[in-house]
Amino acid sequence: MPSTSRTARIALTASIASLALLATACGGGEDEGSGKAGRDGKPVTITYWSATSGAKETAEAFNKTRKNVKVKFSLIPSGPEGVTKLSNAVKGGNAPDVATMDYSALPEYASGGNLEDLSQVAGDTVKNEFPENIQSLVNLGGKTWAVPFDATPLELYYRKDIFKKHGVEVPKTWDEYRKAAEKINKADPKVKITNFGGGDPAILAGLSWQAGAQWYGTSGDAWKVNMTDAASKKVATYWDDLLKDGLASKTPLWGEGENKERATGKVATIIGAAWSAGGFSVSYPDTKGKWGIAPLPAWDGKPATGMYGGTSYVAPKGSNTEAAAEFIKWVTTDSEAMKARLSSLKQPSSALPANEGMREVAAKEFDASYFKGQDPYEIASAAADTIVPGWTWGPVNQQVNLKQNAAGADHGKMLTDGQAAGERAITDRGLKLAK
């Protein structure tokens, strides 16, 4: 995983126009909790909660550079437990000034009135420091609700030795990918093209995103859920057919089973994100030099991808937004922040910073020798430019994820169950559901 734990694998690209109702759905005025940093010459202390690796070290590094703002860091659990802790803190009025949050959670938190609007204090930072196609991750309903940390394009990791042994070219289309699966499996029935046994709805979301799907949207002041559209069904059918025909492994995407298959040559590819590269040397040390990285196969051959994972920085309700914005800008755009983070990690990180200047720093710190002859950061940066625009996450995605997880490896069922769960959850929240 990148800066977040493996439970944080959800992606977001939000269209400002399609989320206009967020501007009216959130309570409170702009910047209500802000207080000037360093007022009257006295330093301001802000609190920072995160489950991300290296967060403590970046806070310590920031404190060495500032006299007017100091950061007090607290490590919180990752995944649902951490989300619950933050939610309870907001409700209790004792939330931190800064926290990290999955992109997919922003609409839910913002529409619930749980975040401060950062338009005045961080809007220019987002506009000036991040690529245009990344800005839409955090600008919702015409307001800036967060500042991006990383971009997480889906990519294809493949076993160069297996492909060479069976005379298979790196596939550029999904049709070629299936043909590669058939050829490899026919020659060696023990080898599958990849493992795709469920356990992570975000993968299906990212692949549907690439195909042109839009699971969430709005119509006037009502939300739309559309997980059973033609593009999503095409993706689900494709993968369900690979599983049915024995070309893909039914081993769940994460766990000891997938690690064993990937480490021992039982699968020829991995569908992963930019951040995945950093874990190869730890998870599959004996296959150094055997893995290659390529763009995700596309449906029509034109480069395109979706996202898988991603982290942003937010200011929960009640935050000192001015001081928070100063820290957030530093941690997302200053090279010293990236150096502090990377120097603290126990394993290499290939998380692709959303800020292009930070990518250069991260690339210099990353040992790319595992992927002999390839630069994971260069490849990921190119992939980030092909992320399909227009994807929107809705305000109930956590509930949808729970229902989709229960569907296991049946991707068609993941779509229908997710559709029903999304519609029900929107209604239960008292939000309008488009007919």
C-alpha cells in the first residue's frame, strides 16, 4: 500500500459540477473554526491524527522548521476502526485539526458536515501545486475539502520470465490479456494469469472506472447510483469468465494465499497500483528482476486507467484551518517532508505524490533495482496522466463496500448488491435518490 495501510485502497475522482449539491448539504459557514497561526507572537499547537507510515516523522520534521505552528501527532488505527475513532471525535467536538482520509470518504464526510471548507486557506494550494486532473479529487461542489497526497493509477505487473518462456507479448488490450492467459495456462495449467478471488471492491471500481463507468452522480439535488451500467457489467463479466474458465485464480486478492501464488510463479500478472511496487522486494524477494511494470491493458488500445487507493489531508470540523493549512501545504509539497517520511519507513515506498515536484524527490529515494531497467516512478507518472476523468464517489460508499465484500468472487453480484445497498443507504441517510 502507499502512505496508507492496505485497508485504504479506495479511489476518487470527483466532478465539481456533478457534486454541486455538496455545497448546500454541509452545515456551517466557511472557515468557522479557523484561528490565525502564531497570533500575538505565541505559537499555535495543532493536533494531527493519521494511520499512515512516516506521519510521526513528518510532524517532527515540520516542528523543526516552524516557530509559529507546532504539530502534536497521534497514531490512530487503520481501516474502519480509525474511521470510527475520527467520526466519534467529530461528534464529540474533540476532533484533530488535521487528519488523513481516503479520497472515497470525502463526499460522505463533507456532506455530513464533518469537515471544514478549506477553499479560502488551501484552494490556491490545490490549484497551483497539483495537476488539473488531480484537483478534481478534492474539489467537490465548488469547494476545496482536502489537499491531495498521492495519485494511485492502476498498472499491470507481469512476470517477464513467464511471458518470455511462453512467447507472450505484454498485452495492450484486455482481449490480448485473455489470449495471454489462455496461452500460458494451456502450456502450464498450474499457472493462472492472476488471482482475482474477491476481497477488494476497490479493484472492481478502478477497472470499471477505466472502462468509462460512473458509479455515482447527481441529478439536480438528488444522488444517482449506477453500478449496473453497461461498462461495469462488461468488466464484471470479463473477470467472471476468466474465473469460470480457470484462467484466473479464485484466491482472494489479499492474504497468505495470494502471496504464495505470486511468489512461486503460480500467477503471471498482478493488477496493482503505483504504490504496489514498493512491496515487491518485501513480499516476493526471491523473484527480484523477474517482474516488469506496464500500463494497464485498455479496452480499445488507447492508454487509460482508473485509480486504486489514495490519501488526502483534511481539516475535521472545529479545526484551526489556517494553521492546519500551513502544515498540510508543507507535508504535501515540501521536499523535506517527503525525505522525512521516506527515511522512516521500514520498507520502500513507491507511493506517487500528487505534487509533481515531490515525485522527483520520492524517485531519488526509491531503490528501483528490484525492477531491473525500469523506473516505477516514471511509469506511474505516465499512467497518472491517463486516469479517466469524471469518476465520482458517493456519500455512502462505506456501506456499499461492506455489501460488495460479502459477494466474494462473484463480480456480477458485487454490482447488483452494491447498487441495492447504495440506493438503500442514500434513502436511509435522508438524501434524495434520483429515479
